[in-house]
Amino acid sequence: MDKIRNFCIIAHIDHGKSTLADRLLEFTQTVDSRHMTNQLLDDMDLERERGITIKSHAIQMKHKVESDQYTLNLIDTPGHVDFSYEVSRSIASCEGAILVVDASQGIQAQTISNLYLALEQGLEIIPVLNKIDLPGAMIEEVSDQIIDLTGCVNSDILHVSAKDGIGIEKLVDNIILKVPPPKGDSNKDFQAMIFDSVYNSFRGIEVLFRVFNGKIKKGDKVKFVNTGKEYNVDEIGILKLEKESCNEISAGNVGYLISGIKNAKEVKVGDTITHIGGQSDDIIKGFEDVKPMVFAGIYPVDSSDYEELRNSLDKLQLNDASLVWEPETSAALGFGFRCGFLGMLHMDIIQERLEREFNMSVITTVPSVEFQCHKTNGELISIYAPSEMPEPNEMNKIEEPMLSSQIITKSDYIGGIIKLCIDRRGTLTNQVYLSKNRVELSFNLPLSEIVFDFYDKLKSISRGYASLDYELIGFQVSKMSKLDIMLNGEKVDALSAIVHKDKAYSWGKKLCEKLKELLPRQMFEIAIQASIGNKIIARETVRALRKNVTAKCYGGDITRKRKLLEKQKKGKKRMRQVGNVEIPQSAFLAVLKIDE
């Protein structure tokens, strides 16, 4: 127990967490030079392509100090605000955290929020100043920022270059000295907490856990407390680069368990594992239940793939506990699922993973957020999709979710950022200068306004310097209305959206113009209308393709041509009544880029 150290790496996105993890693995010789690649722990193709960590990754390292052999369990965490749930899970399994700060960028919003998460759990913080070899490194200035934030002294801050491997040895020594060994007792009844799970198509579900008390052996009978299910332990092991089986895992360690579990619903992240017949059925207080921010419908392109999509979402949920979903139907798209995500990047990643890992072609509807509606009969209901919104005469008031957001940026871009936030119905609550050219702006913003492209806009205004962090603070009464899109008088529920009354007209007009560009021309005229209730607020028309029916008439009487044209006119009228308008997938995505 005394020789075990469990720690995680926390930082803002792009401050060098994964590169630092690579150097630690190299230094402790966990991975030989033949197998060494950049972003070694990021095992998803998506992670490598985008250069971001999406999943937390656990790995065990061994390090010898004089005659003592230490076991170091490292968990690398994502930096993006959309994956903060992954970070909270990693923190719950550790005793220490390495706080990485980029010497050229200084402290960013996500650095602060991840640090507070770690302090709440009582973790020992090791501050690390990374990228000291860059020409633009502001070592003294950023060191002062770290001292102000953490309350440490200058000598506690380690100067590291993860790229060149400078200062890694000192960092490992500090981990062993400063991070406390895990609390727990190997002689007590067995207690472990599930912090992740992975679906393996050959072996069923692999459960990743951290042992708090007691020990677990191969062949033991265990029970998952939350679900009440009982299993035989077929295999246990430790998490090296490749999973390595062993006979016993005792208190303080991290490992995996295989027991032939096939059903994804049986494994719940945050659940407690105990022995059958053991005295302890106490639940380890893990991490909070996830609160989705953004909701969107995911439908199969081919309706016969519905069951397959359900299975794919089941398996994906194992690996990504922050995804929540339930079945729903749409008049335009048939059977599908209403999914909850932590943000737009998270939604984008899930869609991409469904296509890559499970070969599923899906259509995603317009994202929406959770609204609370007070009906005239006194009932309070939650609205996740525009189709669930009651008629205006049945509603007393509607409340929308509000966020408290922190934006850290250079003082040159303050004007543009304040304008962006005020355009999105935000109110400035605080403005603090962190240094002479860096400022922290605090805003209260409606969640529905930042769902679409707020982050992209913020980055382009600040030339990539601004960082955003946000948390939900509650609901506020607002003037929201349901905007419907009609094609030839038929409502397309998948394109409906809940928008603020002041923005409804411009939103409807832009959307009609966008759809006019995207809808392919048919043999009949298509009327695209935006409406609120029964009131039409915008209209565009897609002109009909006109076949030259008189081409075969050369010379002769004019009445022949007239007869053919009259027949065509009647045919077009009939087609308009019975013709179906095919909506391409790009039309559903158009709504996301409405401001461009």
C-alpha cells in the first residue's frame, strides 16, 4: 500500500497532458522505444486525428527508488469543457493531481475549473509549468499566476518541457514524495468502485475498477451493489499498455475484471463491487450523475437499422457514461433516439464514432436544450424537443437554462467578445484583470444561445486565445416560442426549433433561404414556410423543373402545343398535392450553421 501512488494529469486543452504522459511512460521504461509513438495513450483514431483526448486513459508504471519499487497508476484526462465528466471520474479514483500550465499561454478557464474539481476531492496538487523551451514562454509571469491560484510557493512549481523530456525525473520524484499513498485496508471486506468500462466483442464487457478495501482474486464471486447482479470473476489484471492478467489485486490498486457480462445495462459507472456474502454492502460515494446539456435526435438513414442503432448506442454508452438516450419517433424520420450530450463537440464525436466503430449511417436533428414549462393547470413539464411543446394557450410561462460562464482572453479582444455575448442575450457580471494584458470576463448566458456555434465564434474573434468554461446555474423565465418549418404546407418536425421571440423572424428567414439552396428541385414547385403557431413569418419557393413537352411538335397548329401545356399544368398541380419532398441530410445540418 505504501508503495502505490494514484494520480491524474489535469490541464486546459492543448497544454501538453498527453505529451507529458508519453514522457513519464518513457522515463519509467513502461514502454520500450520500439512501441513508443506520440499520444500513446490516445488509442482512438479520432483522438489522434483531432489531437485531443476524448477518453480518460489509465496505465500502470513501475519506478525504482534505491531498493524500493513503487507502483504509479496514471490517469490521463481530457481538457475540453465537453468532457469534464471524464475528468471528474478520474479525480474520484486518485489521491494526487499534476496541474499542467502552458508557459506561453498561462492559466486558462479549464485549468481553473479542473483545479477546483481536484481540490473538492482533497487531492494533493503538483503544479507543473510546461513548454518552458518555447521562445514565447513567460516563466515568471505564469509562475505568479500559479502561485495566486494554488497558494503554493515558487520552489514548488516544477519547470518541465514534455516535448524534450526536461525535468521529468524531478517530477517523478515529486509524485513519490508528495502524493499520499491510498487509504484503505487489505484485510477488510472487499470494496471497489467502477470508474470505466469497455465493450470487447470477443470477451464481453471489461470493467475497470479501483480497489478501496480488501482484495479480489481470480475465481471469486462478486456482486454489483447498484444492479444487484452476481458474477464469477473469470479474469482480473492490471492496466499496462496491454492488459496484463494476474491472480490478485489488493487495496489501493487499479485493475480490470472480465466475467462474461454481455448486457451493457448491467454495468453502471460509479457502482460498487463487493464479495457475495461479504459483510460490506456500503456504497462508495463516487461521482455525480451526469447532467446532459444538449439534446438531439439520432435516426438511422434506413429505418430497418433501428435495432442495430440501439445496440450500437448501448455499447457506446459503456465506453462513454456521459451519453444518455431514450427512444422517440418523428413523423419525418420514423423511429430513432433522443440523445443527451454534454456539448456540441461531444455530439459531433458520438456521431463520428457511430459511423466509424459501428458502421451506422445516421441523421442528427436540430440540437435543443431542456426547457421547463409551467402549464395553465399548474403542471410543470420538461421539454427536450420542439414536438413536446404544448400549445400557446396551455402554457403559463416557459423557463430556459442559464449558464455562468468564464472567458479568459487577451485585453485586445474584450470589445468583440462582449458584443458577441450581448448579441447572444448574455449579461456581463464581472470583469477582472489577471495581468496587464489578460482579463477574465464573467457572463450569464442562456444555454440555448451557446449550443450552436458560440465556441467557434469566440475562437475566431480572439484569434484562438480565448478560453471558455461554463456551468449550469438554474432556470430563468423567458419568451420562447416554437418555430415550425413547412414544406408544401406539411410540418417537418425534425427541422422545428424552440427560439426566442425576438430572434424568431430572422432565424425563420435565414433557415428558409438555406433550405432553398439545399433542397433539390422537383418536377413541382416547393413552398418553404416558417411559422409560429398559425402565423407564417417567412417564405421561399423552390421553382419547378420544367420539362419541354412541346419539343416533339414542329410546325402545325398552335392548339396542339396549347393542349400539351394545359395537360402539363394539370399534372404539375396534381404532383404538388401528392408529391413527396426528399430532404437531404445536409438540410438538417444547415440549421447548425445558420449564422454563417
